[in-house]
Amino acid sequence: MPSTDGFVGTIEVETRGVSRIWFGLTDNPTASDWVRIGNPRAWFTMNLETENRPYELAKLTLLLEAQRNELAIRVSHDAAITEFQKFEPLDSFEVDGVRILRQGLSL
Amino acid sequence: MADKSLSPDTTVPDATLVRYDLGRPDWDPGWIPDLADPQRTVPVGLDQIIDILILGDGFPDRADFESQLTGWLDDFFAVDVYERFRGAFRLRALFRRSDARVTSARASYYRVLAAEDGDLSAAGNWWESEGDANEEFRTRLFNDMGLFDFNNFLYPGDLDVSAGGTVIHNELAAMFANCVVCMLTFNSNGNNASGFTRRVPFGLASGCLGGMLGLSATPLPPWVNVAFGANSLHEFGHAFAYLEDEYINGRCNSASRSNPSTGSLFTLSNLTFSPRLDEALWRHISPWGRVARQGAGDDPTPTVGWLWRGGERDLNVWHAEYHCLMNGRHDNYLFTSDAAADPTAQPDGSYQDETGARLRSDHRYCLWCQEIVVARILEKTGQLAAPGDPDSINSRGQVWYDRWVATWRDRYWNFFELETGILDREQLYAAQGSEFDDLNNNGLVLWRSDLYQPFHGDTVSVTSPGAVDDGEALLLMTA
């Protein structure tokens, strides 16, 4: 499964259409150097309208912790979603898992 | 360093027929590098060696032929993979004095057909059709191949690559597996005419009854792949490694082929007809592969190994890199598929046919084509075979592909030092040196192009939402 590393730059919840959590990564904990997959800035998403919702919410807690403490995470995810997009085609990736590490440890 | 010596078999200056050994010290005896131990080599026997016979049509004298021959060798060995595996290729050539050049009149020795503009012509599929000149072509071609001892191993007649409906054009059944002919041509302009690759049958079975009934003649095996004309190294990629064209020929036309349902070494292609990750043969090269890569901010995004638009057709087909020896010009976009905004457009935003961007690297395969070439060399030299392989050639193709993925790919990867090599390739595109002046002169940055995209995923399933239960509420409150 593909994976992408970075620091949580933004977390959003959207209820338009399907309720989803969205987040984006940066390459640096304090800069706005957004991580891209292909040409567009990459958006990672978790579906809240699924039987797996408890697990998606568990991932959310990791994201919040990582953002508060500027910790690097590794997101494992599927290939590009074709049915919908955040801002431009093929910019969205369904999250499979989140790994968070204490500062100073490498992914 | 490859030996590029030309060794003619005669010193007679006006000889009408001259055979050459090309760089003989490299292939006599044959060998290939041992991918498992780069310090060693593996012997390649005469029943495993790959023959390249370079013929020439329309050459009035040896000097012109030898000039093209030297150019061909320079090009061939400038390609890293052929230089490294030079011991596997028995390179020989034949000069045939021709009183006439290659023209539409077909008066040259081999009767190769040119159009009025000097480029080679595919009119009437002459290489496999009936007709006096066509038959003379085949007779003289196969007779002159017979002037050499060559490895005449044939792919079995029941080898099925589902040609036409699937990924590679070459029908391999009953074709010489280890012998390829390169036919250099000398046209009315004194040039090696722009050419193509075709599978040529030994002959045709016609007969009076078939003719009276209007039936077309049946080709008789064996078949040989012939790379005609200029760009012969590109054509050699078709003829030897069964690589497909990566350029777009006809904007907005759509491919109708599909990927094979089962992986096989014989249907291994440099094109994919699906954008899906689970069908991607070159995923290991991509940024999601063996060397994970990502871009951020103003730093270049990796571009090697994603889905690059086009492969003969424009839509529903992709290749692995922006530049490749198997690409070309035709109707390529330079930067964006918004044709009116692409530098290939005319000032009024329209596009003139066959004036696309030249995306061929003359001496470099994309990394996926390079891997296919290595796999082909190992298959043809018998390195992928093992005791207990199935009898059926079609099953063997599947077993060999699995073996390539499970075992040989690692060795290939290490031998070519791709752990760093893939980053070098990314840097080539990120730096945009003089090779990319078409982009540079227009102020374009390749990684911002819309001609590539990441692999596509599965369809996302959505189920009806339920109420938040206590456990979830607690989780959120304590987060």
C-alpha cells in the first residue's frame, strides 16, 4: 500500500455530500510546504459514513496529537480516488492507517 | 567499453557482397554479466546467443554503408543496457551493392518500398503480400540471412500473446526468437529513410485455386522481425524487445486494447491500458515503489513511474516516463493536454498534424523499458528457465514472469544500482537541462504538467451513517 510522510498541516471535517475528515501534510512542521502526489497538493480523507467509523475516529486522535506536538506521521493510503476530489482531479487519497512517532525518531 | 570494430571478410575494394563481424571480441565467446555477482560473467552458448544481422538496401558503395553501420554501432552502445549486455549480441552485417537506391520504383536490391518523399512506405503491407517485388524482397532477405550461421530458434507455434486485442503488437508464434534483422536503407536523398518494424514471413502459400476464389495467400513461417530504415535503434526496440511506441499519434484518439489478465513474460509491455494501481506493472519504479519519493512546496514532485499520457493512441493508454527511446514526436503534447495552451499549438491555438513535441531520448530508455529489455535478454539467453518448468510455452511465460518478479528483479535492481539510479533519473527531470529546452524556452516546469498522474484506486464504497455510539463519543472527547 502506498504511504506518504509529513506533518499534519490542516484537519477539516466536511459534511457536504458524505461526511468526511480531510487533512493535508507539510514537509516541515512549521512551514506551508504542502506535500503533493503528482501535480496537485495531496488531500487525505477518511469516510465517517462507514462501518469502520470507530477506526477512522481513532486515526483522528492520532492526527490531532501529531499536529499539536509537531510530530511526523506516515499515512498509508489507497491510490488516487476517481469518484470525487477535494479541489482538483486525483488529489484525494483514502486513508488506510496512520503511524505517529515521537520527535527524534525516524519513520 | 564496447568494441566497435568492423571486420570485413574481404579486402577487395569493389566487392559486391561483403560480410562483416562487428565488435567480434565482445561476443566471441558469448557472455552476459552475472546479475547475482557483478564480478562474474555467465557464458552464453551459440544456442542462446542473440543475433543481430544488419543488412543494407540501396547502397551503391561500401563507404556509405559503413558510415551508417558505424553510426548504428555508436547509437547501440550508447544505450547503457546494450553496452552492459554486449556479450549477448552477435553483431554482423552484410553489404550488398545496389545499383539503385530505395525508391518507389523498387529497383534496389532488396526491393524495399519508399514513398515519393523518400520515407519508407507501408503501402499494401508489401512485406507480407503477394506480388513479384514483394516475393523478391522475401527471397533475397531470407537468402542473405542464410549467408550467416545464426541462432534459428523459433518461438513455438502455439505461443499465444492475443495479438491485436492485448498489449503487444508482435505475434511471436513461429518467429525467430534470437535473430533480428536491421535493414538500413539509402534513399534518393542519400539518407536512411524514416522507417518501421515489421514481421516478415518466409513466404506465402498461394496457389491457383486460392487465387481464383479471391483468397489471400497464407503466410508461411518462420517469421523474422525486421527493423527498417532510420531511427533503427527505436525500431530495434520494437523488433527485439517488443516494446511499443510511447508517442501519441492522433490527438484525442482512444486505445481499445486491454491489459492481459495474467502476467506473462511474453506479454510484458511498456504500456498500460488501465490507470489502476493493481494493474500497474511498473509500480515498483513509481514514487510508491521501491524508492519512496514525494514532493512538497516548491520542490519538484517526482515524475518517474507515474502514468504518462499516451502510447500510440492518446487516451486510455499510459507509459512510465516523459522521455524514452521508445517515444517520438508525431502528435505529442509538450506540457499540457489543453491543446490550445500547449507550445505545440499554432499561434491561433489550433494544432497542425505531426508537429508534436519530440519526447524521444536518443540513447536512453525509460527505466521500465530498460527493465523489459533486460528481462528479454535473460529470457532469450535461457537464464529464466529452470528445471521443472511447464512444457507449455504459454505457462512458461507466466512462470518466468513470476520468477522475474520474485527473484531476478532484485538482482537487476542491484546490478543497475537503481536505488540511487532512480533518484538520478528524478534529478534529470527536476534539473531540466538542455535536453528540455523546449520546456525551458517556454518557461515550463515539467512537474507542473498535467500529462502525468498517479495511479487510480478502487471505487470508494459508502454505507449509511449510524448514530455516534458512546465509545466513539468518549474517544472524541478525550482526543
